[in-house]
Amino acid sequence: MSKKTTETTTPLYKVSCKIMGKSYHSEGETVLEAIGNLKVGREKGRAIITMKHADTVKEKVLMPIQVARLFQTAGKSREINLKNVALLFS
């Protein structure tokens, strides 16, 4: 007798970020993880972040100082700003 296993897959959060004409994409199981997985680097300027989950789509505009704190810093300041940006989408 063989047992059938069923995997329940939760829909992932998909994030795309547009900064100065360049697009970056990532995904994760939570909003925080999806935004944290974005690898932008040293881009500067305003960012448009689009969050897709199941059949909902949300867009937010981030000011340059938020973009710098989110992608160009490390440690506590990045974690704090990551949490604040994730709260915009919940």
C-alpha cells in the first residue's frame, strides 16, 4: 500500500521594486521576508514597490530616504525600516 501525501502550498508574496527604471523581484512566505529578499544594492531615488498575494495587488511609493535606509544600511536601522515598510502592506 502506498500512502499519498498532499502538500498544502500557501500562496507566496511576490514583490517587485522599480527604482530609476530598473526592476527587482523577489518572493517570500511573509511580507517581511519578501521585502527582505530584495537585493537592490546602491540604487538611489524613489521606489515603487508592488506586492502581489493571491488575487490582491498593492502599490506603495517610497521616498529616497526610506529606500536608502531599507537597502543601503545594515543592522538595527535596516530591521526597523523593513518592519515599517512591511506594515504599509498589511
